[in-house]
Amino acid sequence: MYAVVETGGKQYKVAKSEIILVERLKAKEGAEVKLSKVLLAKEGNTTHIGNPYLKGSHVVCDVLGSARGDKVIAYKYKKRKSEKKKIGHRQDFTKLKVKEIEIAE
């Protein structure tokens, strides 16, 4: 069984007891989070497709903590202008462990 959920403007394919990194959520470590924007769910030979979301369905996750991604460097340069700019960025993530996938019939 798996589901496709949307959080932070991105879509993730999740299965039970899987660990995923999502955009930062305002949740404490050890808390429980419900992701209610379920786009698709598949169990066995049955596929449930939302329009755009499945009503009453959600994915329950435990928050394992937060993490930061690798540093991404953006370097801007304009020739013959003596102009250059170096910018670094690290994205914040929340680490989630999927507890269960609940599908409303």
C-alpha cells in the first residue's frame, strides 16, 4: 500500500514505515502530524484517485526532527562591469516517519 501526498508545494510517494524529508513544518520533535492532502492511494489492486484530493483520507506521520540540506551556491557575474556576487543557501527540512495511511471509502 502506498499514497501520494502533497505538502510544502511538492508531492511525495509514501509507504508505511518509510522515512521522508519534507519542507519545514512547524511541529516539535516527537509530535504526530496528519498530512490530509492525499492525491492518490493504492492498496492491492484498488486505486483511489482524488479530484484533486481524496476526501477524508490522511497520512499519519511521526516527526523525527529537523535537518538542513547541502549548501547550494549561486554565483552571479557580469562581464566587463567588475560585478560579482556569491550567495549560499541551505534548505530546512523536517524528517517524518510514516505511521499509517488511512483511506476513507
